[in-house]
Amino acid sequence: MGIAYCMIRTSPQNVEILLNRPKAVAEFVYQDPDVYEEPKPSFLSKLIGSKSNTEDGSVPKRAEGDEGDLDKSWHIVHYLLCGDVGRGDGPLALIGDDLNPLADINLGLGKPNIISADWVKEFTDLASRMTEEDFLARYVPEEMPLDDLYLGDVIARGDSDDIREYALENFEYLRKFASEAASNGQAIITYYT
């Protein structure tokens, strides 16, 4: 098992339809109308009897082939792209961007996040110009913060070449995934499982 970074390409219009609608987001992501469990109401909401109408409306349809993941390589890929083990700065820190939650729902390891169509395009423009050597420039195990990187322990054990290839393969996948989204003017919904 492990932590995987998952992505769904979708239109900005679908993002607007799903925004702040936890039940709709769960149904959209998992393609199952029965997957969502309503949270227990808080004491205050019971007291004042408030109920949100944010769940009214339909759930957008998903396109075939709209989903992908970076498996467990996501943190190494993020670090190699932006040089930061945290959130990072700029369009190459796409994976670390968690400041735009789609809804107040936990999809496994936190809330789903929105990468806007503009941000996807900026990432794609920069990533498309990167060579393998550019991407791997920070892959220097002796200088990497291995204690702070997911899978850093695997590199420290000596599987450096395998993880380098794994990261490169997933960077190529991310670049292709984002490029397709950018060419269609799409945003990307991200979440961890």
C-alpha cells in the first residue's frame, strides 16, 4: 500500500458545478451515487436547524480516460520539479498546490484540490521545455532531503537508480496528462489515496 496522487481532468464548468458540494464530488470521483456518507450534524446545526442547499443539482458526467495517477512517485516528482518538499512556489509546484479545495470532504488523505485551467497551462508550458536532464538535475541522493521525502527511505537504502527511473517515468506521464488537459482548456482535480 502507500500514498498515491490521483488526478482527474475536467472542464472549469464542471469544477464550478462541483464546488462546495461534497456529495456530488464523491459521486463524481468514485462514479457511485451511494459512496457518500453524510457527516453527523454538529451540535450548533442541530440547535439552529440549518441545512445547506449546496447539494441541489446534477453531477457532471466523466469523460473516458480522464483519470490518472502518479502512484507513490508524486513527492519525488514534486521535489525534482520545484526543489521543495513542502508546497513549493510557481507553476512547477503543481503537485504541492493544495490551497484550492473543491469541497469539504476527505477522499482518503485530505480534501480534493483544484488546479485551475490557467495553472495547468502554465505548468504545461514550463514542463514541455524540460529535458530529462533538467528534470533530473536535483536527483542527487547525497544532497536530497531524503528524511523529508516520501520514498526517501527507499533511495537511502540504495534503490537510487530504480527510484530515478520511476520518477522520470511518472514525470513524463504527468507532463502528458497535463498537456492533454491544457490543450482542452481543462482544470485538474487532485486528491491523495
